[in-house]
Amino acid sequence: MNPTELLETPALFALDWGTSSLRAYAMGSDGAVLVTRRSEHGVMHLPSGPSVDSPAAAFEQALQLLCGDWIASHPQAPLIACGMVGSAQGWREAPYRPLPSREADLAGAVTLVERPGGQPLHVVPGLLQDGELPNVMRGEETQIMGVLQSRADEGRTPERLLVGLPGTHTKWAWVEHGAVTHFETFMTGEVYAALTQHTILGRTMVLGGELDEPAFARGLRVARSPLGALGVLSTVFSVRTLGLTRQLTGGAQSDYLSGLLIGHEVAALTPTLREGAEVVLCGEPVLCMRYASALEAQGLPTPEIRSGVTPLGLWRIAQAAGLA
């Protein structure tokens, strides 16, 4: 690693510290990303060895291995982090913030992690939606702030926005006047993985091929049709029966299942989606495209797709905290 790759003095070091990976962004005084680095030292895969004698030491070691040269060369630059680093299994737990919350609320609730001989790490809190069925997010709140910042940079600040964040636990967050006011979680990605890997449905599947668009579209169609009225626990068995009756090949079955699960998710949200809020999908582009197809299949407008906005969200929160 070479600190001279930073041709401009960084104003902030921003960390996206998840379960399986750690990303570091050196950011300039205008909020632009100067350099990005990545390691496999997520919260569940931290360094070990004789010199690592505590969880805190493991986190510090992971940080030093990835960008210790940056920090040593620019000790004045603040550090801010989001994601699972603030969970109960993280460096230090950052308590959830209640709704509604905007960047100023997140900034006012950052948790400080004191580091030996250096700048403290400012950990962004997650969000808690309290109630009979509580809901939480950690990391996605920063992505949402990144979406808002990316649109503000373009002069676009709608009063109401619906941000969809496809992934293992897909989030749909309603934003009003810059504040997250409500969100829902769908375990679509994790259920897909479990069904393909640990149930009889996966026995006849051939995974890893190119997207079978007709099979995916068929799953979407079934989910939104009268055939899907009994819900996903009923229709999901058709993955097996369509294979047994030779209507779906092994390579097509996984994409049909993907269409079913995403289709049922979007169908459940459709009454709310028709209320007129702009929709933005944020995440891995290929997965976002599948969700965009599901929205279009319901007769809804084609959504925007944004990705790579986490550093913008960290910058927005850091500004609100007076760090940048």
C-alpha cells in the first residue's frame, strides 16, 4: 500500500464496515472519493494471531492493515464508519435511532470509539422502527442518505421518495422532506438462498448460468396473477412441479424462483407504490434491474437505479456532525 496514491489531502476517511468485508474511502474536501480500498476483514472475519488479544485489537488491526498508512500520513482527517461495525458484534454498539430520522439525527447520535494515539472512530447508528412488529436497519440508513445526497447534487429534492434497497434483507424506506419515516424488510434474498441450497427445490436446479429472462418473467407473472393469490408458500412449490413436467429446465428454475419471490414482494407493496412517491432502487445493478422489471410488470413507472452511494451518505452525515 502506498500513501502517495493520495494526490490530494483527504478531508475524511469513511468506512463501510459490513459482515463480510470492509471498504475504506479517502474523501476530498468537496466530498469526492479520492481512493477506495477493500479487504475481507468484515465484522465476522477479523484478523487473529498472537498480537490480537481482544476484539478491539482485532478491529484496530483490520483498520491498520487496510488504511493505516493513510491515517499515519494524514492524522488530522476524521474517521467515520457505518454498518455492522456498530452492531452488538461490532467494535462498539451504536444504539438505534428512532423514526423519523434525517442526517442531523444520525450525526447527533454517532458513537465514539477511542483509538490509541489517533483520531476516534465515529460510528453511525442504525434505525429502529418501534411497534408491535419492530423493524431495524443498520448500514442502509447511510445508503439512503447517499441517495438523497446524489440527487441533491443534481438539484433534485422531492418531498416524498421511496428508496428500495434490494439484497439479502431487502429494505423499502419512505422518505419525507429528507427524513426516513417508515420502512419494511423482506427477507427475499436470504429465502432465495435457503430454498436453492437447503430444500428439495434445489435438487433439480442448475445454478450459475445466464439469466433466463422468460423464466424470470414467468415467475413475475404468476406472482401477480390469480394463481398467486394464495401467496408465496403456495406458488413456490411450482418450481418443482414445472421441472417435473418438463416445463422448466434445471437452468431456468432458479430464475423462475427469483421471479416468484421478487414478484410476490413487489405485489405486496403495489398499493403503496401507486400512491405517487418517486421510486429509487439502490444497490447491486444486476439485482436492481430484476426489481425494476418487477415494478414495470405491475404497470409502475421505471425506477431510477443508483449504486455506490455509501461514501456520499457517510459524507452527508459527517458534514452534519461537523466532521467535514
